[in-house]
Amino acid sequence: MNPIRLLLLVSVIYLSGAAGAQEAPADSVHYEWDVLLTGGHVIDARNGINKVLDVAIVDSQIVAVAAGLDPMQAERVVDATGLYVTPGLIDLHAHVFWGTGEGYSRRGESWWSYSDSYGGVRPDDHAPRAGVTTVVDAGSSGWRNFPTFYDRVIKGSRTRVLAFLNIVGAGMNGGPAEQDLTDMDGRLTGQMASRFDAIVGVKLAHFRGPDWEPTRRAVAAGDAAEVPVMVDFGGSSPPLALKQLFLKELRPGDIFTHCYSAVGSRESIVDLETGELRDVATKARKRGILFDVGHGGGSFRFDVAIPALQAGFVPNTISTDLHISSMNRGMKDQTNVMSKFLAMGMSWVDVVAASTWAPAQAIQREELGHLSVGAVADIAVFSLQEGDFGFVDVRRQRLEGNQKVVAELTIRGGRVLWDLNGLTAEPIAE
């Protein structure tokens, strides 16, 4: 090549590189945190926090919880002033095994099935809107169809989905299927529960016979997998006694859901004639039995809950029993159920604890339900609105309240899933 042409070519390349270098900023910005929530009132039951603090997130992890964190060190700053910052809520009782099955029918009327059916709901459609980052499916699937549930729902959901495995192999398939003793296999249930990390317990639901065998098989499966058992006690007539269930059949750490119900022939924890809490409930709590709300479409009554709370019998855990029917009735969602307990006199701090740290402990997932440094960044931000509100139980009884819990922001693993008022968005350019 001609030496002059070579010199010109080298000069062009050098000048092009120099021009490119000039386009880059002299000092690239380095942020210490991806997201910083500032000025919010933090409530964290595990760590005993109940005050205004800032919370910093990097990737999917909480890296700092302290006052006065520098907003200049954060790529995105979320002003939570006047709002409450809590761990992401854990709904301990939901039904999210959605599908196309219709369950059984009798005389033209469908029995609701929550196993691969229309009765279940998609978790991502409902949980984040209520500040819920983890739902625990309460027995929709059994050992026969849990792999389908896992592949269809659990693997692909942004919401964390855990599960109680039904003692019935076919799961919560409605009607006769849930009465089939031959399909209640404690050994196979325990084996399946041991195989999947997403399974956190065993569920007994809807059995109506005068027989303790299903309870015993569920407990045997819980023993085999070293997980708790959740019981939705059946409707035998005459009823099976709560005294035997609480003090003989269940183990400390097992869970009695629908604890404020009075359905059919089931024995209630409150004597409806006198309005007094039964002694057996207090004895069960002392023994270590856990009491879960599990509101649902038919399992929460004010005439049970109010006298129980007045006697000091608050729930260990607050949950929804979310499904296609309950969400369109008096239950609605987790924030609405929480609001009911505020209206009945439970403190806001205790309501948050019963929706975060307490359910995490109940399912032995103590990495969840708190805002410790190093914990996964599952965070909910709430406003506590003041006004005149009405709350309805399953008998269409209305309770007045002056506070309502509203989910403003839901973050799951550092990712924003719900932002009601654009707290994480940039203001419009003027």
C-alpha cells in the first residue's frame, strides 16, 4: 500500500475512535442499590420493627434496612412516606390449581372442584393486587395430579406458589371423590410431599364420614414428610368432636383452618347459644395447634369471630380461601380480610404479623415473611385508608369499619408485580 494512503487510513481510524470515546460520559454512574424505598413505616414482626425506616434492594435481595439511607445511591427511589412497608404477604389458604375440569354434578347442580378446574384461580391475576407474594394452595391437588399442578401453575407463576398436598390422591375434586377412603394413601402422599420442595404440608378437607381414619392417614403422611397437616374438618352428623381432634389426633404445629366457621353439623369453637369460647379451643392453643382464618365463601361468621376475639382468641394466621366464588362474595381478597380484623379490634401490627411472619413459621419457611438483610426482596406497601367502610361475612351480615387496607405496591424477588398509583414510575415530562 502507498505509504501516504496508509498514513491517511490510520489517521481516520484514530480520529473515529477518538470521536467515539468523546460520546461516552466522562464518569459512568454507579449506583449502590437498584431500588430504595424511603420514608415508609416498616412493620416486621420477626425483627420487632415498627417505625419509619428505608429499605434498599439489590437484584432480588434486601441489602439494607435503616434510617437515612442516601437516595443518591439508588437507581430508583420510591417515596413511601405516609405508607406502610411490610414483608410480602403469605396467603396460607388459597386454591390456584386452575383448569378445565368441572368436577361432579348432582341433579344438574355442580359441586365445586378446585382440582384442575374452573373453581381455581390464576395466582398472578389476584395475589399481587392484594400485596401477596406467596400463596399456599390448600389441598387442591393430591399425589396423583400434583405434577400437573406443578407444571401448569407453580413453575410459571411470578407469585410464589407453595402447596398443601391433599390426602385424597385425586385432590379436591368435589363430591364423592373426597369421601373415597381407598384413595387416601398416607404413604404415597408422604412420598410425593418429600419429592417436591414446593409442598409444605398435607391437607384433609371436606370428609363427611364418622371416621377418624382420614385424619390419621393425613397425620401419618405429615409424619413421613416432616410437614404440618392442615384440617378443614368435615360435616359428620353427629359431629366428630373437636376435643379429640385437637387434643388427640393432631400434633403441635398442625393447623385448623376455617377457625371462625359454623357450617352445618361442624362443631364451632364458639358456643353459638351463649357466645362463649369453648374451653377446648384454649386447650388446643396451649398444646400448639394453630388456628387459621380461611375465610372462603362459607367459612367465616362474625358471630363466631367477634366473641372469640373479645375473649382474646385471635387467629395465628389470616388467610383467604381464595377461589372463583369467595373472591366475588364477602371475602374479596387478603387486604379485605385483614381490614375485617382491624374492624373487629385486632391491631394493625398483629394483623400484619398474622399475614407474614406467622404463616412463614407455620409452613416451616422461615426464609420468608420478614425484611432481614439478606432476605429475598418480597415486599408490600400499603395505605391504611380512613373512612366509612362495610365488611360482610358469609351470612351477609355487615360490620362497619373506619379503616381499609389498600395494597399500593407489591415487589416479589425485587421485581414490581403491582403498582396501584405509579410509585415506581417516572413523572411525566412537562
